[in-house]
Amino acid sequence: MSGFFVADDKIPMKESYVAIPSQNGLSYDAQKLIEFFIPPNVENFKPKNSYFQFDLTIAQDPTAANTRLQLDELIGGQVLIDTIRIHSGDKTELLEEIRHYPVHVATKYSYYSNPTLKDLRALNEGAGIWTPDARGTRGSTKSNLANHKYTPYYMKQGDGVLTTAFTNANAYVQCKLKLPLHTGLFQNDKIVPVGIMNGLFVTILTSENRRVFRQLDSVSRFRRLPLNPVFHSIDGNTGTPGPWPSGVGASRTTMFVKHDNNNFSVENFPFVVGESVGFTADYTNEVVVTGDASISRIEATGAGANKYVKVTFNGSVQVGTALTSVGNFSMYSTAVTGKATYAPSYSMSNCELILNKIDLGAKASSEAAQSMREGKMMVYDFLSTQVYNHSQLSGDRVSNISIPGNHQRAKSVICVPTDASVYSISDAISGKGTYEINANTNDVRLFSSQSGIAGISNRLTEYFFFYDGRNQPSLNVDTRKISNKKSVDAIPILELDKALNMAGMPALQMTRFNENFCIGRAFSANDGVFDMRGKDCRLNVHYQDVTNGPEKDMLWCNFVHHIRRINIRSNSIQLEV
């Protein structure tokens, strides 16, 4: 047995890029299989420098009112992948399978992130990119999903008069995404000797539509209302802004919005022609709107400090509550909320694996071939992950979660409690029901802000792991402060940091511990491993709040990070986990 050779710095290596097209179709939509075969003649490739490339087109439901849609702001195009499987060239050995792939990537991108990585993910993967334009002026609220000016999915609005409806034909554009694949095999730095492995099969299952699309935060009533445009007046008068009276006889066809949230120009205005709107002063008190409040025209009037965005409606609109300039009445979209049959879609075409091919030179290739002919075995180790699921009902105050990993060389486990509620696609896109809104304080607690791919604390009070015959750590870990969103508990953050590091995705930031709540446990220290076989590994979680237990049903995605080994012989491949 010998380890796979590494390059000598004195031996020159040549590299190039080769494109492997999908072999089972030209275009793919939701819940389809995309199949690739990496042939042996590629010989060797560096997986960390390789990526999945395709052209993406978003299509809104042609029967529904218009609104801007885009992919998840955190992971972008990665949300289009549901599951990845990698088989040996003869399909006899499943080398790796990453289920709940968006949850896995969202965990990584929440913590293994910095400004440079965020920018690269925005440019290559279609994730959100934050700019000052996306920051609200009513407080410190900001969001990548409020940034409609810098996105690959649709054209930026000009600053002229807009009268053309935002439709598939004239708004959404085809964009090219380049996604690194977050599997153990494709995220390691060692060269993959695909030539002596007799090829590899890579299969990608695409995600269902309800899990991929998001409406802009700056038009949603349910996400970050301080980002939305705010009613100014019905007349644009800067001295004494004219209110919008309520009741019969006070119908209006036009209105103006404040400068808040950078709404100085049409270009910065987040709504589109054809979008229907409503008004609210907070998250709970909706203004009753009567008439056709869909937008027919967007323009800017005035100049300098007196320049305001003017909105014209398709009909004569009446409000049930008087709107005033001092009332902070936010404008929100009603385009998709409550639509029972709302059905946007996406299409992926020209799908390719772009491989960083490495030419090791004649001497190294000859030595590897000779070893195979002599019947020697070559080993290839890589850090991988396997997920174990557990369903928990909202009424469960205590839950004992089995993690039945039978892994010889486990590194850590990261447990992500995701929202298992079944939302309509319109609610998932708009955010309705996916957030808990406190009516007394207008405080929004983040639940499934990434539509079921981000972890939720869900009023968790404490937890501990049990394995190797004892509680780990020895004292229960308190999470009350995180769950209450009032402060932070140091111990769960420290435990998560150690687990992330052992999982090969060291934390570069810790600011999203509320938005993507995870529980972590490192199985060993100093880059060691732990033999899980027969160790009865469990996670015990408690929801012992005196008045309330968990608010959402949950699907726990428990990712065990471990070393896998591929044993390569001339006529076979065998996997050890």
C-alpha cells in the first residue's frame, strides 16, 4: 500500500482546463438529474480549482402580478442543488453523497466568510452583494436582498420614466454562474487520479422551486420593513406634504415616497411597473386598500432636494387609514402574498463541469501505472460529510436525537435545526409566516429567513451530547440568551467554533449566529479523529421555557464530518468510511 504521490516542487507540472458537458440533456429545471462522467483520459485534476458552470434563466409566473425575484442572498446559485452524488466510474461504489446540500453550504457560508469571499460569491455564484444602497436610513437595517441594482438576474432600471411592465421578456436575463462544489472530494487540495480510478460519475439533483426564490427585502412586509419606501405625500410638496385622507371620496391615483432608504431616484426605487402594493405603519397594522393599487408608472419629479419618486396607479385607490408624512407608512408588495397557485420557475442550460486538469509528467504517470500493474494499492483520503436527519415536533420540550454515524475517523458534528413547516411557495418567497413578529414591540425574530436552509434557535434553552459513555461536555450548554435574541452565550459559540474548525471550514466571522443557528461538537483536539463505531452518539436538546416550547416543527440536519478513504487497485475501487 502506498499513499497517493504529491508533486515535487522541482518537477514542473502543466495545467489546463477541460469542460465536461452533462450527458443526459441540454436544459434542466426543478427536481431533475444532471449527470456527468469524468473519463479516465482526463488522468488527473485538482478538484479545489474545478467548478460547476451553467446558464441560468429565472421566469416568474406569467399569470401573476409582477415583482423582482432572485435566488437566496447567502448562497446564490448553490440553492439550486438539492443533492450531489459521486460514484466510481463503473457505478459500483458510492464515494460520496451530500443530501440537504443548501443547508450544508449555508452553514459554511454563514461562518467561513469575509468581505472578499462574499464579493467572490456574489460575482461568481449569484449570491447577494451588499452596498450602501442596500442600507436603510431608518436605523441600521441592511440586507443583500434589498440590493436590486447589482444583480445578475435582471436588468437595472434606468432613471427615466417607467411605464413598461416588468416581465420575463423584458426584465429577466440569462446569467452564467460558476459554482464550486462543496463536497469533500471537490473541496480538497489533493490531485484526483481519475485515470487510474477508471473515471468518476457526478450526479446533481436540482432543487424544487419553492426553496430557491426570494422577493426583495425592500418590498416585503414580513422581512425587514425599515428598508421599504415610505409614503411622503400625494402632492410632492416639500413644505407641507399633503396627506392621503381615508374613506370614500378620498381616492387617489398618484403618490410620492420619501427619500428614506435611498429613494431619491427611479433607479433606486425597488418596485416595478405592474406590481401591486399595500401600506402599513408596522408589521401588524395593515392599511385597508380599496381599488387597483398596481403600479402603472414610476418617475421622478422635481430637482435637487425637491426631487421625489412619483408613483401612478392603474386605478383610483382608497385607503382605510389616513397616510401622513410623519406616520412612517411603509409601502410593501402584495404581488405574491396569498397567491395559491403562484409558480415561478428556473432553467439551467449549458451545464458543464470545468476541471483543472493537471499533467504530472511522463515519469510520475509511468510510476503510478506501474504500481497498478504490480497489484499495489493506492489510497486517497479526503475530509467528507454525511448527514443524519431527525424530525422534531413543536410540542416536544425534550428531544433525544440519534446520530448513528458508523465512522472510523470522525472529526466533528454540526447540527442544524431547520424550519420544517410546509409553506406555500408564495409565502416562502414573500416571507409570510416564516418570521415570528412580536406585535407589542414590532420586533422580528429570524426563523426560516432562508426558507428552511438556515438553522433556527426556536427557543432552545440548553443541550448536551452523549457519546463514548458520558455527557459531552460534562455540563449542559446554556443557549437561553441566543434564543431570546437579547445577548450571546459564549460557550455554544466556542463549541461551534471548534466544530467548524475540525470540519475544514474555520470561522472567519461569527456575526450570523442568530440568523443561522447551529450546534457544534468537535470529537477530538489537535486535528485528531474519533472512532464513532458502537459509541451511541446522541444530541439531547431541551426547550424548558416556563411558558413556551418550540414554535416550529424542525428537521435536524446533523452533518458528521469525517475522513473517507478510497482504496484504488487496478481492477477495483473500495471505500472506507
